[in-house]
Amino acid sequence: MATLNIKNLPDGLYRKLRAHAKRERRSVAQEVTRLLSEALESPKGLSILDLKGLGKDHWKEINATEHVRKERAAWD
């Protein structure tokens, strides 16, 4: 297994990393490995179903049919 040595890591960043690792009950090395693995994995595919209900508050008082009609009329 490879070894990674990080030079000039800011103290504040290391403290945050150490605190995060402690909250997750991992060593700093385990937490760095997990964070790097997560960051470098292929992105999860998106689904149109994840959009369900998105923006419903914005459209609450708006009649969608009337809105589309006005938008189409504005194209002329």
C-alpha cells in the first residue's frame, strides 16, 4: 500500500481534519483516505425523479397553464 506525505498543511486545516476524524471515530489517516476516495469517485448519476417537487413553493400562486400561454404569446 502507498504512503502519502503532505507538507505545509495549514494548522487550521489539520485541526479541522483531526476533529472531523474524531467525530467519525476514525484516525486522521483513515479519514483522509475516506475523503479522498469520496472526492475521486465517479459522480453518482442524476435522476429526473430527484427534481420532483422542486420549486413548488415558487409556483404555488401561479396558474401554470396561464403562465405558459403568456410566455408563448410573448414570442410573437
